[in-house]
Amino acid sequence: MGATAVVTEMVAAAGLSRRSVKSHRLLRFHDEEKPIGVQLFGKRPGDFERAAELVSGMGFDFIDINAGCPVKKVVNSGSGSALLRNIPVLTAILRAVSSHTSLPVTVKIRIGWSPEEPVPDNLPALLADEGAAAIAVHGRYRSDMFSGEVRKEEIERIVRKSPIPVVANGDSRSVRDALDLLDASGAAGLMIGRGSLGNPWIFRGLVSGKPEDASPLPQEVIRVIRQQYEMMSEYIPANHLYSILRGQLLNYIRGFRGAAELRGRAVGVGCREDLEDILSELAELLSTERQRNS
Ligand SMILES: Cc1cc2nc3c(=O)[nH]c(=O)nc-3n(C[C@H](O)[C@H](O)[C@H](O)COP(=O)(O)O)c2cc1C
């Protein structure tokens, strides 16, 4: 849809370093997904060294280090956003990765641990000194988890201090939101997560600059869901496929009349035929909605 790059979900540096099959499975990608970065998380620089060496030969375009994940299990082990309270370890990890790859290395951070513990002003410069090519900033504190409004002015504070490009992230649900975030933060780029679930066309709208391009035709929605299903079938074992598909379908089925009822049916999808039934109903509801709005 025009996104400049994508990133894998976070993969444990320790898992890769011990050559765990489960961690390896998360590294598969198709060439048409490129440019693609691989995101590593962990807390031990030694794990990152081995992981960086391993992933460098796999065709990724960059390596991203996770210093933003707020999940308890992750931070309790000293990884993710816990690294924002332990800058020496974060910089040691960055050094470990930079010195074991020729790929660009980026870091994903939050604006701090809590309003009482924002990231230090010199963090962007420290990261740049250790070899970071860019920083992505989710405009929340760890203590915010995923709630409350994204704090654009705090991202802007980091942008002002950064000698390297900053990518702003958080709550871009529409082209308008994304452009507001870009404008308010002064960032060099945007990262979009949840706003693209069920609406990958948000990237198309941003690339063209026309918000209407972010609203797909009914047949585009159906085609993309089918395509996503095919891709998922390739990667996900049959016993997990439908439970994951149900969640994905719910992202597409919202914001039009009849959505609530169709969502109720979508949570029961258990085979390809069920999916096709849902898709024909979805096509009809989306067409009706389109006519109503035109
Ligand atoms: C289900 C879920 C999984 C996520 N997994 C990751 C992850 O693996 N690595 C990461 O850096 N951020 C992860 N995030 C955070 C997003 O990348 C992003 O920073 C956050 O959701 C705010 O941006 P958004 O409002 O555009 O989604 C995840 C978020 C959600 C909701």
C-alpha cells in the first residue's frame, strides 16, 4: 500500500542466540515485504551480538532494537521499555549490534518510563554515537501502557534533541491523525501500528496525500482479506489459523451499518467456506454503505 518499510514483531535475541526453532520461525518473510527490518528484544549484549550476526545474513534491510515494550513479563526481565531506565545497558546493546552487523541499526523507544522519569535529553545523541541510524518514538510513557492520548509535544522534545532522524508513532487512526502527528512532532517520518489493522489503505492515503485514498472500494477490501488469508495459511499452522483470522476479520468489520451483527458471525469462522460467506455479506454491506454515503 506504499509503506516505506515494515518491521517484524519483536524476536528474542536470547532465543536466536540459542538457535531456538520458535524464534527462527518469526524471521520468515517474502521478498515483496522488503524493505523489512527485524526487531530484537532482550537485555544481554552478548545475546544481541550473536543474534545480530545471525540475522545479518538473512536478507533483512535493517535491525531494530526494542526499548519500548511495556508488557510486565518483558520489563520484569529487564528488556523492552525497562532499558529506558538503564541507559548503560541500552547503549551496550546498541554497540553490540552495531559492531556485529553492516546493516543500519535503529532503536524503538517510548518517551520515558513515567512522567517522573522521561528519557534523558542526551539519549538521542548517545544512541547516534553508538551507531543508531534512526529512532522511532512511541509518544507514551511506559506507565501509560497503551492508554491516554499520545503525547506529541514529548516526541517533539526528542526530535529537537536528535542528531538522527526520528520517526513518530502513536494513534494514527486516519490520514488526518497521521499528518497532525507529523506536523506537531516535526518528525522525519511516521510509524503506524493499530491504525493499519483492517485499514492498510491508510498508507496509500498518506502516500498520495488524499485522505479518500485511505477508503477502499468494497472489492478491494474483499481482495485484501482473501490475500491476507492466503498468506496466513502459508505461515500459520492449521490449528491456529482460524482463531487468528477471526481477530483479523474483526479489524475489517467496523464503521458501517450491519457491522455489529456481522462481527458476531465472524467470531465463529472455522473454515474457508465460512470465510467466503462472511466476505459476500461484507461486500454487500460495504456497497450499501457506499451508496448511502454518495
Ligand atoms: C498487539 C500489539 C503488539 C505490538 N507488538 C510490538 C512489537 O513487537 N514491537 C514494537 O516495537 N512495538 C509493538 N507494539 C507497539 C506498536 O508498535 C506501537 O508502538 C503502538 O501500538 C502505538 O502505535 P499505534 O497507535 O500506531 O499502534 C505492539 C502493539 C500492539 C497493540
